[in-house]
Amino acid sequence: MIKPSVYIKDLSKHVGEEVILKGWLYNKRSSGKIKFLIMRDGSGYVQCVVVKNNVDDNVFEIADKITQESSFEVKGKVREEKRAIGGYELDVIDLKLISLSQNYPITPKEHGIEFLMDNRHLWVRSKKQVAILKIRHRIVKAIRDFFDSRGFVLFDPPIITPNACEGTSTLFEIDYFDLGKAYLTQSGQLYAESGAMALGKVYSFGPTFRAEKSKTRRHLTEFWMVEPEMAFYDLDDNMDLAEEFLEYIVQTVLEERREELKELERDTSKLEKVVRPFPRITYDEAVEILRKNGVDFQWGNDFGGGDETIISEQFDKPVMVHRYPAEVKAFYMKRDPQNPKLALAVDVLAPEGYGEIIGGSQREDDLETLIQRIKEHNLPQEYFEWYLDLRRYGSVPHSGFGLGLERTVSWICGLEHLREAIPFPRMIYRNTP
Ligand code: 4AD
Ligand code: MG
């Protein structure tokens, strides 16, 4: 048998038993004739205690020469030890070195961020990164569980597309054989709309791409987005769903990833507050907030990162800002019948200065109006004929939104930068390793 007999996270079920663990050396301490080896196996951490007089000489030799991140196998007896990392310890009977690691570059001392990013393939082994990646995984599962249990069908849009969705300025272009230019998708939304007309309620969940020239802590060029799209939902229904969705994600992570949040020293009292109802304010009210806070803000502009921070700092829950000037929003958004200068759009801004995590809207469902919008945005109508068909054949009011996964991970984990919220971040100045 090559695979371990037990994983570290399950040690509580094996107290008093002999087990075989396999993993890597996280850290090592010595105290005379005792060596303390901290093993990590991905599932957790455990201190393995090697006592010179209790083991063969060659076992003690291995304990002596083993280095950080060497892989090894350990046989030992499990003992409860409240003060130890993970709550259990292993009294070592036998050790086998699998592969000696030499000069592991990431040592316990401080390293600069560029060095860590260059070594991202190794950096993911460190405790904080492991905690973040486990929380990311739990968020992804919460997202799927939420929609799967509410009658939504997963609907996967293509990644190679012939047209823009969120404006032409951030498209990644590729050469597509004899068919000429194609683009990496910025959003699966337009395709999800066709799914909603077929299946009622759908969601897409996958990587999306933006050739963002902005070098900020909130922008990646490749990020994951989940996009629900619902037939017969108006903007209010859409906001109700977004609110329930965010509450569910945050509360699930609080329940299921306490240990990891603690490892990240996250102030969870801030997350406990993320329960419905969330404040809902109009764009106009958000502009008022900015002006009261001394920002010389011009009505009609979009909010910048700094503006979003000021607005969200007024609340201790996510805030939903709705009804934006149509001019700053995408072509597909429906106008407010009460005021056609406004789009039936909603952005959800996370608390603690994390900015926009959700963007959504009610969609334009009238054929002629949508054709007009495509013209106004100088988009090539021939590429949107299929999309217009959704308005030709049984058009209905419908809505949806997109949640950025990395921004959500970053907020829930309390990270400073999106680059730690994804295994291998892609940014304007980085596409390696
Ligand atoms: O607001 P956005 O651009 O909306 C859309 O793409 C719509 N088509 C979604 C929909 O209605 N189905 O993007 C949605 C979210 C943002 O709120 C943000 O969380 C994230 O995607 N996002 C980014 N995350 C990381 N890096 C970037 N460059 C991002 N751009 C958007
Ligand atoms: Mg947006």
C-alpha cells in the first residue's frame, strides 16, 4: 500500500493506535535527545516526537538530518495532547525518508512579495496559503450548493467568443484559424440568458478574462465568476437573491472553516454581521454620501475604488447600490421606466473597503430597444443576432448577476490583495509560474 493509512485530520479517531502517516516536514525542533518533527500532509499538521532511547539509531539519524519540506513516512502511536498543534501528537516508532529536500527557498523568515510570487508553486504549501485555498474551496462548494438546491441548472458558456459582453476595451484577442479574430470571454452572461430561456433558472461558473490595464489590488486578468440568470425576475427579485446568496456563503464559511479563519487572524465578528436584510441605496443616494464625505463627485460618473470604499464604510454589511446612470453601464441593461437615464443595475459593495463583489441587472427584453443600444455602443450587430433571437422568440423579463470569486475570497479571508485568493494569479505584470 502506498497511500497513507490515516490522514492527520482523522487522528482523533485513532487515539492509542499505531498509524502510518505520509507527508512533508513543516518544521523541526530539537531538545537534547528528543526531536520534534512537525509533519503536514495537506489535511493538517501534527507533531511527531522522536525519542533517541525509544527508536533505532537509524531512525534517530533520519530525524536528525531531515530538512524542511523533505517528504517522509512516519509510524507512531497517537496521543491526545491539548497543547500541541492540532490537539494530537505522535510517539514515533519508525521513520522513512522518501525524498530529502535541499535548500528549500521559502524559509520561516520574511520574504518579499515578488520572491513569494516567483515561488508561488511552493508558496502554496505554507500555512496561510493552505488556509486561504481551503476557504476558497468551501466558498465554491457553498456557491454550487446554493444554486443546486434552489432549482438552478448549471449552464456552461464558451470561453472562446466572437464578441464582447462587458465593453470592448478589456478584450483578450486570439487568432482563430480562418475565422479571424476571436476573444476570451469577459462574462458568460449573454449565453446564460439563452440558458434561462431554456431552463428557467441557470448559473454559469468558470474563468473569465479581462485585459485590465489597471494595476490594483482588486484586479486580475483571469478570474472566476459565478453568474446566475433567471427568467421572470425583475431587479428587486435579483437583489433578493443576491442578498440571500451572500448571507449563505459567509455564514457557511463561518460555520465550516473556523480553524482556517483563525489561522488567518480574521476578525470574524465583522463576518457575523453579514445577515439579511442588507442596506439598499440608489446611485443618487451613494453620490450624496460621497459629497457629504468631501468628494467632489460628478453625477453620471462611475465610482472608482476609492469612492466604493467610502460608500461601503458607511455600513457594516454589504450595501446594494442600484439604478446607475445608463451611460456608465453595459448595453444589455434595461432602463428604469420611471427614469430612462437610469439602468436597472445593481452593484453590491462588500464591507471593510473590499469594493464591488457583485455586478448585475435586469436585462433589456425589448427587441427594438436592444438593437438601438447595440448601435449606440458601436457593437457589430451581426455577432449579436443570436442574442437578439432571445427577444424575437418568447422574450420575457429576466435578470441576473455576476459574483467575482477572488474578490469574495479576498474579503472573507481579509486579504490585502487578490493575488493570494487564487492558486496562480494572472495580472498585468505577471503570468508565471
Ligand atoms: O460587474 P461585472 O463586469 O459584471 C458582469 O460581467 C456581468 N456580465 C455579470 C452578470 O450580470 N452576469 O463583473 C462581475 C464581478 C464584479 O463585481 C467583480 O466581483 C468581478 O466580477 N470582477 C473582477 N474580479 C477580479 N478581477 C477583475 N478584473 C474583475 N472584473 C470584475
Ligand atoms: Mg461591475
